[in-house]
Amino acid sequence: MTVTEQPAQETRETGAAAERRSLLLRALRDVVGFEQVRDDDITLERYARSTASRSTRALAVVTPSSAGQVAELVKVARRHKTPLYPLSTGKNWGYGDACPVSGGQVIVELSRMNRIISVDPTLAYAVIEPGVTQKQLSDYLIEHKLDFWIDCTGAGPDTSFMGNILERGFGHSPYGNRLQHVAGMQVVLASGEVLETGFGHYPNAKATHLFPYGVGPFLDGLFTQSNFGIVTRIGIWLMPKSDCINHFFCTVDRHEDIAPVVDALRPLRMNGTLRSIIHIGNDLRVISGGAVYPRERAADALPLPEPLRAAMREGAGVGAWTVSGAMYGTERQVAAARHALKRALAPTAATTTILTERKLRLGAMLARVLGASAAGKRLQAKVDLGVSLFAMNRGVPNGRFLAGAYWRRRGGLPSGFPSQANPAADHCGLLWVSPVLPMRGADLLELHGMVEPIFKESRFDLFVTFSMINERALGGVITIAYDKEDEQEVARAKACYKAVFDLCMAAGYVPYRVGNQSMAELDPNSDVFWATVRQIKAALDPDGLISPGRYEPSRL
């Protein structure tokens, strides 16, 4: 535990309060069994760990095994007037981790609900529960020799597939806009009733997981980034395997040269030539994927001194910006996409590299020949990155892309990284601001220019990625990586986060998702949208039992 993340002070319960707590725990255990309700200090402290240095202490942690048990837990909560905070696996790093928005809630962790209910080998969809991890679903498809891939994120193999979707996260592949590929949800409401969306409420419906809208109002979106119910099952479309995949990198040496590259790639994203999510990272974002803050070389100076930053950039072989993406299809389709990509980027300052699996094999052979030399190490690092990227392109998750979360961690990457990587458990300091902006180079430069002075004044390294999350928008991820063992640095990180968040909101670059610390600030103008959200919440959950405060702005 860090100096800035002390456990919440426990209030001494006496008399009636202690009796109410005892009755609540007994009722919860009657539903799920004694061992599945924990309120010991070790458990509660573990769930209170936060990469954002914003800990909240739960009342207890309950781990049900079925939607039926979840429904009974909701009924118990209503009787005892105790709020519940559902989570899938509790690995929402950088946005709240496993912490409720406020203390005193009962965490309902759904990781035991980890069944792959069904996979349709003809129509390419799976029905899964919230505890199914990225690795579990990927392994299932491989083990059963099914010709499908999942879209996966860089959050690591042990994260919930469904949890990220319910936060409207995005991945890497042509199915990277993940929520678009959901059809049919099962949701436990605050009443204890179980809702089936789409066609799912018709027992004989043939297209429940094929046509997401059903008939009547389309409800699925209500249960993403909300606290209206507990999602216990979804149908997710799987991506057919591609005959051919090429990965490409585009680099520019000067910061301002990235704008024409964005504008050149936009038509290819719009017309379907580039179907995957395209990621655009600055030099520090790329460097932090293979290195941690060099304390000795930097003499603990913050931000990273420019000469050292330039040296690390040269050592990593990257420019001011790197664009990364994949091309999928038949060999002829991929060849056509390569041609279109090179033609579009020819007028820009970008240097483009196409990575094929043949080149990757040749690179690995050459790296072995060069051995432990500096050139051999650089080449091997690039080969390792390429191997991970091709795995991700095929829906095989890899934790190596979590390395950036460890940039300021004392001790650097933990032993065995990326196996079992867990930034919250490893005491990483990590805050994310995630604005959405138009897919225009000018907007990218404008936003970067707005936040860069804040980072310099706050003495933090500015890591930023802009991803082409659909055909018209860029999703930004602005990272504040900080040392959780330095109390002053924690305070500066929080101040930096608030300044960047407020500036993005004021400039109209509104985040696509937020951490628990910002949910109360999403309605600065007291607008009709959030008033409507409150009305829906009041109708579905009049007692405010499910995740109070989650995507629930304060009335200003």
C-alpha cells in the first residue's frame, strides 16, 4: 500500500447497526453460500486498490454463479436497503479498477459466471457470461478449431470480454468497434426481474443473436455506461478468419507532419480499404511499450529531458508519431489495400513499413545471427512486437501492451511480465482522459497543443494515442503515468488530470468514457440528456440500489 492510499477508516458498529450488517451478510450467504461472501480486511483492501489513488472500501464482496443468484441478491439488497456494485472481473484499470464510486456498497463480482453458453459455428456468434475473459474465449475458438477470431484489446488476457464492451471500449480488428457486434442481452433489473433484449424475450425467436434490434424500442444501449441493471449474458458476433493479414507502420519525424497523415488515411477508413482500428501514438507512447522511466539516466528529472527522450526515440527506431494498423482479407484484397495505402501516403512525410509474417520470420533469423549486439537487441525487440501484434490481429490477447502503465512504477516491470500483469495490484499510478475528436489532422494537433503545456507545468511525460475508432472519429487516450509512492507526485497527477479533463470538456472534446472520479462532473450545464437519464434510473431503480453514482452526474 502506498503512502497516498490508506485504507478507509472503519466505523465501529454497535447495537442496531451491527445487527443490521449481520442480518445482511446472513441473507447474502443464504443465496450464494458462506464462502462466496467475504468481508474480511484483506479482501476489502484488495478490492480497494486503485491505479487512480482513489480508494473506496466496499461493505462486502459477493461472488454469485448464475443470473438467478444475481436476481436473488438484488431482492436481498432491496429488503436491506443496501446498494450493490456489479463488476465483471474488476480490471477496469485507469477508469476505476474494482472500486465502487462511493464506499459502503456490496461488490457483486461476476467472475464465477464464466460460462461460454454456446458458439454457433455457422452464423459465427457466441453467447457468454461476464466472467469470460479474452483469453478464455480466444482459447475456446482455437481448441475447437473454429474458423473465427475475437476482437481483443490491449488490456491483457485475464480481463473480461463483456466488461470492456459494456464500457464501450474498442479493440484492434475490423470488429474493433465492439458494441456494434453485440446482439441480445440478459439483464437483471433492480426489481429482481430478468430482462431479455432484442428478440430474446420471445422464447421461440430464431434470430435473437443475429438481429440486435428486435421489435419495439432498442434497449441494449441503456445498459452500457449506466447503472440501470446488471448484465449477465450477451451475444457477441465473431470475426471470420482472414486468409491474409499484413500489419503496417507509418512514422513521421516531425510532430506537425502527423496531420496530413491523418487526413490521407481518413478516406481509406471511410471507404472500407482500412477496416481495422488504426492507432496513432506519439513517441513516448511507443517507447513506454518497451521501456520504463530511466531513473538513473534521467537523474529523476521530470518530464523526461529532451536529449534523453531523443536518444530513447532513436534507440527504439521511432519518430515523433507512429501509425499502426492491419489489413485483412484475401491476398488480392490485402495487396490492393497495400497499394492504396502507399498511394495515399506518398504526398506526406510518412515512412511506411509493411510487416508480413515472412518478414517477421526473416527478422527473427537475423536477430539470432546478430545475437546480443545492440543491433540484435533492437531487431529482436521489433520482432517480439511484431509477433504480439499479429497475435492481437488474430484475437489472441497479450499483456505486453500494459507496459505503459508501469512507466513510473518503482522497480519497473514486475518479474515475469506480462504474465498475470495487474497494474492495480502492482501499485501503478495511472489516469486516463479519453476525448473523442473529429478525424481531422487539425483537431489532433489542436488537442495535443492544448494539453501539452499542462503536462509540462505538471512535470509529467505526455503519452497519447489517437485511434480511428470508426470511420469519422478519433478516440484519444491521454495517459498520466505517475509514481504512487511519491505523495507530491500523486497530488500533481490528480491536479493534472482535472486540468486536462476540464479543458477537454470546455473545448468540446468530450470523453467517450470516464473514471469514477469524473462521473459526477458530466452534466455541467444541467441538460435534458442527463435529466432524461435520471428519469430512466428512477423508473427502473427507484431505490437507487444498483451502482449509485456510476455515470450519474450530480445536479449542479
